[in-house]
Amino acid sequence: MRHRRYLPLLLLLLLLTTLGTQAQGELRTDSLTDLTRRVSRATSYGVGFTNILDTYLSPQEYRGVEFRLSRESMKMVGWGGGRVSRQTYFQGNVGYTHNEVDNNNTVAALLNWNYGLHYHFPITDNFRLLAGGVADLNGGFVYNMRNGNNPAQARAYINLAASGMAIWKLRVKRLPLTLRYQLNLPLAGVMFMPHYGQSYYEIFSLGNSGGVVNFTSLHNQPSLRQLLSADLPVGRMKMRFSYVWDAQQAKVNNIKIHAYSHVFMVGFIKEFYLL
């Protein structure tokens, strides 16, 4: 009989506990949904130096100026308990270069688009490491102004790359600052490359296209893209100052190519919430 007196109280406590557990679950779900709707987009413009070699066109290196535009979008996705982010990164560059004796010039352009997923490893409240993979698409050309028979060379290659980041949020006096370092290392892909001395007329008009699409990896395409950036508020805006070291190189079909770029960029960041 005494136990029956406490039965309604026990049932009430059980009900409250169940409702509390459900509310906590809903809070976590709502927090994850809120997190995945936040998007950060950055658009940057830059200028720097480039060094270009393409032995299909010339055995000489060409050095000059490069102009670059980039646009990045980052947001969290609902995978891995809210620890996975998605990054899309588009950049285009145009370079105008001259050879060492300054009697010839080239014009080079390249468009690059990345789609990547990264898993976040929080080290502290203000510092985290990210690791993941990136699909890397590239297309462009190099045009040599003095060549007669083969004045231009196409650029077309696709890579799967390993990617890592380090993000550090800190304060310099009262100024909030976000530092980021990112590295992309291509591991496997395919590249279009004609044979040495082979014209594009032979490939596309005569159909002699054997061996112009080749598998690439670290053994014949040891390339690297690195980005160092600092985000800080300037007035009512949030700005990004960054440095890009882009080293693209390959040796395929006995043709050596490289494009080394050092570019300083300035941009603006927009953060918004998707409804």
C-alpha cells in the first residue's frame, strides 16, 4: 500500500525525464540544422609573379605577371554529427610572360574548380584541423607569340587530391582574426597531352589520338596548391588577405610543363543564412 502512494509520483518523474530527453534531442537537431544553413562566401582579386615552361612550345622558361580571381564557398553539411564541411573553390588566372633574352612572349590562362569535403578535428575552442579530399578540374592554354606551326598548347586535366587545413581564431588586442592554411596535393588523375612534335591537326583532324590522354600521379605530376589567408573586420565589412603559392608541373609524353605562381590577393567575405 505504501508503494502505491508513491506510484503517481514515480510516473510523473518518468514522464518529465522522457520529455526532457526528447527536448535535448530536438535541440541538437535544431542546432545542427542551424549550423548547416550558414554559408561563408569570399571573392578575392590578386596580382603576382609566374614562371611558365612548356617544352612542347619552347625549351625556355618564361617569367612575368599574373592576375588571379577566386571565389570560395564553405558550409557545414549534416554528416558526421556536424563535423563535415563542403568547400567549392573557383579560380581563374591570366599570365603575360617573356623569356630571358626578352625577344618573345607568351600568354597563359587557366580555370580551376574544386569541390571538396573536409572532416573537422577540434583541438581547442579556437583551433581546429581539417582533413579530406578534393575533386580538382583544370582547363586552359598557353600561347606562344612567335611560334608558327604549333603556337598554342591546351591545358586539360582532372585530379583527385588530398586536402588539409588548419584554422586558428584569435584576437589581436580587440580585433578578431581568423588565420587559415590550406594544402591540396593531387594523388591521381588524367591529363591531355600531345606527343612531342605532334600537331593538333593530327589529333583532331587525322584521328591520331592514341596516347594523348594519360594517367597522372605523384610520379609524373608532382604538384601542390597552398593558400595562407587572414580574415578580419574592416569597418562594417569582413576582408580577406591571402597569399597563394600554386605549383603545377608534369612530365608526360616526354613533354615538361610547369606553372609556378606567387600571388597576393585581397577580397571580401559575405556570411549569410539559408532559409
